[in-house]
Amino acid sequence: MNVVLYGATGMIGSRIQRELISRGHTVTAVVRDPSHVEPNPAVTALKGDQTDAADVAAKAKGADAIISAYSPGHGTEQVLLTAIQALIDGAKTADVPRVLVVGGAAGLYVAPGVTLLDSGHLPEEWKAIATAHRDALEILRKADLDWTYLSPAAFIQPGERTGKFRLGKDDLVADAKGESRISAEDYAVALVDEMEQPKHIRQRFTLAY
């Protein structure tokens, strides 16, 4: 597949790029600075702006899917909402059939009617981006296109690619000890699995060990 990937130089985005390449996909990596993209014959690195719908449409023309691992800078978290709306508008203009978004975990439920964001357990410094991700999901839910939003576990960091994890829908997935963790490598596996064999069209889903 021909995939447009936003945020390819980030912690999660770079793992998604590697996973896509390993499965034989062709990647157009759209980033702020193309010189930071991992070089590979299957990758074309372009400078672009996910907050600009016209730019998204131009970069995505002819693509089979768009994956957004876009991450705004600290203090500019609300820009994520502009970026998600521009992604939707650009994808529709370019007639891209599939959009997948790297989401946040804080909107997942940890008890009936209580999200992680509302639980009081989220560190203060994470609340701004957590709120932005929650609101971005609501924008997607109103969009007339085939989107998927993948929330990570409560803790995601670089680690091992095992290919072994559990999937969930709107509730935080945790182990017997109450821990909710996933490696960025296995997150990438689940996202690319969903792109190749869609099971969560116009839905959020999540994963953890």
C-alpha cells in the first residue's frame, strides 16, 4: 500500500514507519524537517504541515491510507484539534479511503463513566495533551470518512516487538497487577495490522500486554 505518514520522526511514528517498511509498504513521510527521517528506499520524505488541509490533500493524493502520529509541541497542545480537522478535510479532498490516528489513552474508561483523564490519577503535566486527544476523537467521530483511532496503553515507551498483546475497545486494558503498558514497537504492529485488515472502522480501540 501507498501510505502517507505524519510524525514519522517521533517515538511512535518512527516505529510505525519501520513496521510499514518491513511489510513491504511504500511510505511518504511528511514532517517538519525531512532530514530527520530515517533513510530507506521505500520512504519519500517531504516537508509538510498537517494543520493545512490543502497541503494534506496535495501530499495524500493517490495514497491508500494516511496515518497520523502528529504531536504538537508542549504549550501548543490545542493545535492537535486543528491538525485533526485538516487531516479529515485533506483526506476527503484527496479521496483517501482510510485514515488512522495515533491517539491518547486518557479518554479510555477505568470505571463505569470515569475516564483516566477524570480519575485524578493523571499527572498534571499530561492533562493538556490528554484533553486535546480526547477532543480530537470527538472530531473524528463526526467525520464522514473511514477513520480509526488507536489509544495506547497507559504507559508506552520504546521496547521489544513481540507481536503479542491484548486488544480492547473503550476501556483501559490492564494486566492482573493493574498495570497498563505497551511498547511503541508493538503499538506499531497493532496499527499496521488494522490498516491491512480493518476491524475497527469509525471506532476507537486500544491495546496492552
